[in-house]
Amino acid sequence: MIFVTHQRELNHMASDLSILPFALYSQKNIFMNTPDTLELRKERVNERPYEKFVFSFLEGDGKNKQLLGGKGANLCEMSQIGLNVPPGFVVSTEACLKYLGDPSHSLPAGVLAQVKEHMQKVEQATGKIFGDFQNPLLVSVRSGSALSMPGMMDTILNLGLNQKTLKALVAQTNNERFCYDAYRRFIQLFGKVALGVPDEKFDKIFEDVKYKAGVKLDIGLSTENLKEISDRFLDAVKQHTGKPFPEDVFEQLEIAIKAVFNSWMGKRAIDYRREFSITPQMANGTAVNIVAMVFGNMDNDSATGVAFTRDPGTGENLLFGEYLVNAQGEDVVAGIRTPKPVSQLQQEMPGLYQQLEGLRDKLERHYEEVQDFEFTIEKGVLYCLQTRNGKMNATAMVRTSVEMAREGLITKQQGLLRLKPEMLEQLLHPRLDSLHKTVPLAQGLPASPGAASGECVFDADRAELLGHSGHKVILVREETKPEDIHGFFASQGILTSRGGKTSHAAVVARGMGKPCIAGAEGIHVDVKLRQAVIGEKILHEGDFITIDGGTGYVYQGVIPTVEPTFSDELKTLLQWADEVAQIKVMANADTPDAARKALAYGAMGIGLCRTERMFNAPDRLPIVVEMILANTEEERSVALNQLLPIQRQDFRDILTTMAPRPVTIRLLDPPIHEFLPTEDELRDELTHLRHLKDTANGVNDLFNTLRLLHAHDENTKAVTPFNDKGIELIDQAIVKKEQMLRKVRELYEVNPMLGHRGVRLGLTYPEIYKMQIQAILEAAADCQEVNIDVRPEIMVPQVCNAEELIRVKGYVEEIRENIEKERKLNLNFKFGTMIEVVRACVTADELAKEAEFFSFGTNDLTQATFSFSREDAENKFLPLYAEKNILHDNPFEILDTNGVGKLMRFAVESGRQSNPALKIGICGEHGGQPDSIRFCHDLGLTYVSCSGPRVPIARLAAAQARLGAAKKSSL
Ligand code: ADP
Ligand code: MG
Ligand code: MG
């Protein structure tokens, strides 16, 4: 057993050799050139049969992204459905995790032997030999984890080149320039990625040679130039590492595989995973893909490109992409040359364009999803090098969902399930006011839509620094690289002067839903001077600019933005969602204006109308203050009589706007001292007023004296800066403020949120609730009289005990009777309660006998269940709890299904048991949060209610909850 791998290898080779006589010489060569690495020796003493770590593209399971990574799984899948993928294989993420977990940093036993075995298969398939002196095989070594992380880990191209194979390649291709171009790329990538040589060292040499040769574009470099670059690159590597560049091809391969594995724990990758909350369950380790090289840089009949099967900015159904003739790999993405739109390929290489269209079609049909793919054309042959689901902005996601469903490519349900509800938030982002007259400073490619204003910054570190200290910044760069990612997070938008719509900047910005303009060629950035030059203009760090990622225009200064409107596609998609969803989506809206907006967002009613918000309007507050200051019931009723018509009018407006949809109106909830200034404020005001009175008296004294002195002077006689009336006004103000101060002291509570508020207030001052009930029912009567079908629902806050409800219900019944008798009609309304204290959940069966509906106020209920006060929790300890994983999520943002959720479930079950017709909803902030909506759906709630702008998100989440539940139950 000891030599099992070795023996298998030999057998395998023997069979290969017989098939491929040509390989004979080279195979020997491999043996001679491959020193026994430490790993190989270790493998030989390992007695276990090895785990399978390596999978050829023809055998790997295209669905197993956890094991093979997204890139690897798709390469397997594409190979197996007959697309033209260069031969290759995948080293699994399991190998990566084992390697990273091994303290001695060696590859797990078996990996290298399996890699060699699979290299032979690639050799068979290509007819080339790795490390051969005549017909050398070159490969790329590419990373790829279960989730696509654009640009997060590095790829090495042209591996397998050394002094000897380079000569062979020259002899073989008769194209010295191409060979040295490939060589210098390899040295640079390998040097940077695998050996850790800083990029700047290579850049400096590269720019130096370009400068000396007087060429601007890479393509202008001659063979001699490229030779010089290669030589100097090799020197740079030697200088930096103290060792010559590795000549042995298997050593190169081994180093490269380890480097890719190591990149999983690199800073960039870790930052990215943290920012996007990528857990090990979602992606754990990276696979390595080893792929036979194909060359887009062979000549002018070769090219390389990146494309989307549909436009990722708009969703339009057309091949969208960019390519470069005679270029390799990263050239398109790196923004080194500005690529051409793929439509141009139609003229340049019409046959290949047709093939590309065919590829697009096959990819979409197979994956039933928009694909983002990479292709290379080598001497007129098209290869597909990668595909993945296209990252699109929300506009494009919505449009493609609707269009692909209409085309029959996917079902409506798939269309609803493929976009995350939160994405819709992007569509609610502002755009530039079309009426602005500002002349643009520059124009680039509209790479990611949306508009943003901010201060210019010219490098990612500054962007992060300023962004974190509260500045709104726009990151302005010549081009961006993966290491700039932290600057993206901190910026409002991104502007680059180079690169196309598939450049790094564009892809990442689109993924984040941030506006981006790429390839704005008129802009020259000077990072050292912290400025950019656009024609005659110089922009300094801190100068404000506005970018419009929808048009590509850059403006100086801040341009006002306007609210977006719903597209037809979005309307259609949300209509499909409403058809599917079971749980209804209501909005929280307190004013007639907010109700109209909520309706436009598609709210099916109002789940929470907070009457106290109406009290805060400037014309009402003084009356509310009078009501609070009143010491007797009579005094109070004077104020209440003034408030009644105002509230009635508001309710009439809201009910009419929403008719025939339900409107749940909550009776006064907050402690009333919230309508008064604080004690400190009042004390300051009083001090100020008393000073004012002293001053007024003093000035009057002064003028009286002056008048006596100049009794004959007519001018002085006329001047009386403060008459008695003025002083009287000041006195009145002082009396009022003193009265308020006394009241504030009287109303002082140690813990107001647990104090005299909600129904407690309503029972101690019944006239307040009665006025509100009167206003609601009169408004309903007014509407009913003119045949408007309104559905008010009166909701009592803070209830903990059925007796409270019974009392308030008593007021309601009395008022209802009066109005019905007087107006001769039957009022159509509901009476119900908030469920927001723990005791309400526990006694839900009793409450349900008095209530027609429950509405979970999960903000208060969460506070009550945890005994956390929200502000204190969020400011003081929740961040630490999250960081240390003591509490996974902030329970005020994501419903705590294990705790609060259990109370809710109990309340729902016992409530419905005693009153089967009970309608139940939720009106906390959680009502707009997709995970919480799913939970509410599962609980069987009737509706969720959330803020207006979140209504579209909630509608989609409601549909997904239903579809998800349907899927589960059909299993
Ligand atoms: P990323 O994950 O950053 O997209 P890739 O592994 O896709 O990195 O590789 C980067 C670039 O190198 C791509 O543009 C791809 O087309 C090119 N490339 C990778 N492998 C090969 C290959 N075998 N032949 C030619 N080009 C390749
Ligand atoms: Mg890359
Ligand atoms: Mg790629």
C-alpha cells in the first residue's frame, strides 16, 4: 500500500503513454523535473486511501457549489451540457479548509497526486504537455468559492511558462510578441499573488518601459519591450523574494494552489465576507480551478470579453458586454484599455457574434437566470470561461423577472422568488431633478444607476476616513481595484476615468446598489495632490460633485433630487405578488398626506394611524397644551371641543382616501408630558422672560428720565419703546410658563414609558378618549351619509387587562348609540386592541372576548419581553452583544422569533380559540422586515403594517413567504 498513489500514477501514465506516443519524451521529463516535495513524501507514508479532492470538469457535480465553488461547479456544468469550455479540473473547498486548518501549512495528503493525475487528463484532451519543451500546456489557476465575490481572490494566468517552455511556445506559435506578452503577465500575476511581490514594483517597470518606448497603450509595446519587461520582472521577483523565479512547473502549480487557498483568509476576502454577512454556511473556503489556457491575445483574430445575457442596468433583453481584440484575461475588467461594446463584434467578427448570441441563449435556457459570463476567442474559436448568475440592480431584476416570465423562460413564481425584497429599496432611491439646469463637467459611461452627491476623495483610505467621520463622499479614481473595496463601502457613489461597464468599479457598485460612472475619460486624478483635473477645472478633495449613474453625467456642486416613480414592470410584479400572497400589507400613516402616499405604494389599508402625530402640528399644539394644563374637567372640555372638529376632519380625509380599505386608528398613546417642553427648557425660558421684563422696565425708566430732561424736545416725547401692553404680554407669558412648569413637575414620572400612558391615560381622563372616539365615529357617519364605504377600526394601546378594554368599549358603545340615533344609520367599524405588553399576550383569551382585532405592537412588546429599553440597549450594549454573538440580531430590527415570537404564537392561538373571527396583525417596525413577515405569515396573521416606503418590499416578502411555505408543505 505504501506506494499506492505513486503506483497508480505510474499505471495511469503508462496507459497515457500508449495512447499518446508524442508524450513519451515529455513524461519522462516531468519525472525528472519534479523533485519530491515534502507533501509528496508525506503522502507516500500515509496508508489510508485518499479522499477525493480533485474533480475534472466532466465529472464534478454542477450543483455542488459548496464543494466546488461557484466558478468550478459552473465550469463542470457547462462542460457537461456541451458548451465549449477549455479542459480542466477543480480542487475542492474541502482541500482548502484542511490546508488552512493544518498548522504545518501543507496540502492534505492525496491532493498533489490527484492534481497530477488530472493534469494528465488535461494533457490528453489538449494534446499538450505541462512543462514540455515542444508543445507546452499552460494553465490558469483560479479561485472560486460558493458565493461569487467579484475580484475578491486572485487568478494566475499562463502558469507553466519558464525559460524552456517559453522557447517552445515561440517556436510553436511563431509569435514572439505574444509569448513574451503571456510571460510578463505570468511573472507579474504569479509574483504578486503567489509570492507577495507588491504590484507597484511591476507597475513601475512597466510604465518605465512604456515611457522610454514612447507608447501609450500596452498594445503598442514591441517584442523587445516585452522581453525587457519580462527580464526586469524576473529580477524584481528575485530581489523581493531572495530566490530566483521558480522554473519547475509543478512547483509553480503547487505554490499557486496554496496561494489561492491562502487568499481565502486575506484581508480583502475577510472584509468582503464581513460586509455582506457571508457566513461559513453560505461559503466556506475557496476551490481552485485549473484550466487549460486559451489565448485572446494571439493576434487580431483573437479577443477576450465579458458579457451579460441581458443588460444588468436596465434589464433589457439584449446581449450586453464588452470585449478587447488581442487581449488577455483581466484586461477588460481591469480597465487598462477601454473596451468596445459587444455590439461592435457584430461588424468585426460577424460569425463569432452569432456564436456568442447562441451561447447567450443556451446559458439562459439552461440556468433559467440572467448570466454574467466570460469568453475568449482564440484564433476564431469561441470558448466560455466562466458563468454565474448576473448581479443586477433592482430595476433590471424587476424587468427581467417580468419579461422572462412572459417569455416562458421561468414561471411567475420563479420571477417573484428570484429577487430579494430589500432590493426594491433601490428603486425608491432619489434621482436628479430633471429641471436642474446645471451643465455637466464631464461624461462617462452610466455604469450603475442612481444619483448621489458628495465630496470628492481620490483614494479609498481617505474615503473610508472621511466617510466614517460622517462626510458624504464620492470616490473618484482612474480605475479601482479589489483592494479599494473599503472605500466603496464608505462612499455615496463611484466615479472612474477608465474602464467600462464591466470594470471592477462598475460590477462592485452595481452589486452594492450604489451609483457609478466609469470611463469618464476627461478626468485626470492626482492622488498625491488630492485633486482631479477636468479640462480647465481643478477639483480638490472636499469639493462637492454630483454623479448620475443613469446618464453618466458628472456635475459640480450638489444637485437636488426627486423621488422616483414606479415602473410598469414593478407594478406588474407587485400585482403578481398580491395575487399570490395571503397576508395583507398595510401601511403606518398618520396624516391624510401620508395616507395618499401609502396608497401609491400599494398599501391595502392603514394598520396604524397614530393620533398623537396629529396633535403635534403647530396649529394644534397650543390647544393640546391647554388641554393638558386644564385643572378641571370643564376647563379641559373647552380645549377638547376645539380639538374635536380638527380630528374629525383629519379622520374624514384619511378614511375617504383609503375607502373601502380599513384604517386602524390608535387612541392617544404617549404620556401627555411629551407635548410639553422639558423642565430645563421651561426654566431657561422663564429666566429669559424675567430678564426681558427687567430690561423692558429699565428701558422705560431710561426714557422717562430722558423725557423729563428734554421736556421741550418733541422727538423724545414720541419715543416709547415698551408700552404697558408689551409688559403685560411678558407677564402673561411668564404666568403661562410658570403654570407649564408646575404641570411638568406634577406630571414627572420616573419611567414614563412604563407610566401614565396609553389606556391608563384614557381611563384617568376619559374625556380625551371620548373626544377621539367621537371624532372617529362622526367622521365615519359623515362619510357613510354620502355613501363612502369607510372602515375605521378603533384601537386601544397598552392594554394589559380585559377590564381596561371593557371600560373603553363602554365609551364607544355610548357614543355609537348617540350618533346612530341622531343620524339614523348603522355605523360600520371595529373595536380592538394593541398587544404590546407581556400580560396582554398571556391573557389574550380574555382580551379576545372584548376585541374584534389584535395588533401586535412589536416595538414595545420587544422592549417588554427583553426588559430592554430600546435607546439604551442600542446605544450601550447591543453592538457588543452582536459582535460577541451573544445576541445574533438586533431584536428591534429583526423579530425575535424564539422569545417575542413565542409570546405572539401563544396570543394568536388562545385569542383565536376564544374568538375564531379575530383579525390579527402586526404594526411594529418588524412589519416591514422580510424575515419577520415570513414568521407572521407562518403564524397565520391577517396583515402586517409598515412604513409607506417599505410597503413594496413587504408585498414581495409576503408573496415569497407564501411561496416558500407552499414549497415546504409539498415536500
Ligand atoms: P475572477 O474571479 O476575478 O473573475 P477569473 O478566474 O475569472 O477571475 O479570471 C480572471 C480572468 O482571466 C478572466 O477574465 C478570465 O477570462 C481569464 N482566464 C481565466 N482562465 C483562463 C484561461 N484558462 N484561458 C484564458 N483566460 C483565462
Ligand atoms: Mg480577479
Ligand atoms: Mg471571472
